Amino acid sequence: MTQVSVQRPAGRTAWWPATQPWLSTVLRLALAVIWILAAWPKVTDLDNNIRSVRAYELGIPDTLVQVIGIGQPFLELVLGLLLIVGLGVRLMSAASALLFVIYIVGIISVWVRGLRIDCGCFSSGGQLAAGVDPQYAIEIARDLGFVAIAVVLVIWPLSKLSVDGLIRHLSTSGLTAADLADGDEDEENE
């Protein structure tokens, strides 16, 4: 049996391996900024965030509402900071996707139950003022876009300018962080 090889134009197959880490870097940093922008108004006004969680009328004890109201913004902030430095990108992206899905379910829940609230995603949230209509469809579509970004990063977490990339480089080159700190990299390469 004769094997036929297909010749591809030079450079045509190399675009994805060269582009993917940069695309993942842009998406990683975008997701990090999303989390930090979402967390900041909540971290700076925890009482208002607790009121926002309470507005969802989840039927859970007030103590748990307070734990969620205080913990949620710090979780979002930690996700953002870890994504900025690129540490545990796949895990942070999976956690992000899960959290966005939880937010989507929460928004659908208030929509179905006829509640009129601001989701509190990038604001203090809570009850809407009279005459202001909820934007649930837009909020769900936006969060679905965020889920898509997170899923792409779960599939292709390797990115430039990241701690994960540095760790991968060190593990494949046989160097240790101590070698780099001591300048032994030059001695080993000579």
C-alpha cells in the first residue's frame, strides 16, 4: 500500500501554535479584568452586596446570605488576580465558568419569579427603582459570553506572560527557580 503525503503551504499549519498562546493571553487578561471590575464595587461596599444577595430571595438563612454577600466579591477578586498573573489558568477558568453559570441560573430564577432587581454583577445591585426595567436577557447573554471565554481558556490555558508558562518552561528545561536566580542558566547553556 502506498502512502500519499499531502504537501501544505509553508507556514499554513504553524499559525495556530504560534497564535494560540497570545489569544489565550488576551482572553485570560480580559477575564481577569471582568472579575476585578465585578468585584470592586462589592468589596468596597459589603453591606450593599449583602442587600443585593438578599434581593434574589433565595429562601436561605440570613447567615448564609451574609456569608455569600461577604465571600463572593473576594472570590471574584482572587479569581481576577490569579488570572492576571496566570497561575492555575485552567482551574481558575473552570471555576469562572461554573460561577458564571451559577449567576445565569440566579438571573433566570429572578426573571421566572417576576422579581425586578439589578443583578449586581458590576454594581451594588438590589431592587430596581420605579419605572426601571430589568435587563435580564442582556445580562444572561453577557454572562454566556463570559462562559465562552472561560471555556476557551479551559481548553487552551497556555498563555504568554504567565506563572503557568514560567513553571512549564522550568519543568521542560530542567532549570529550577534557584538556577535562574543564581544566573546558572548561562553556565548550563554554554
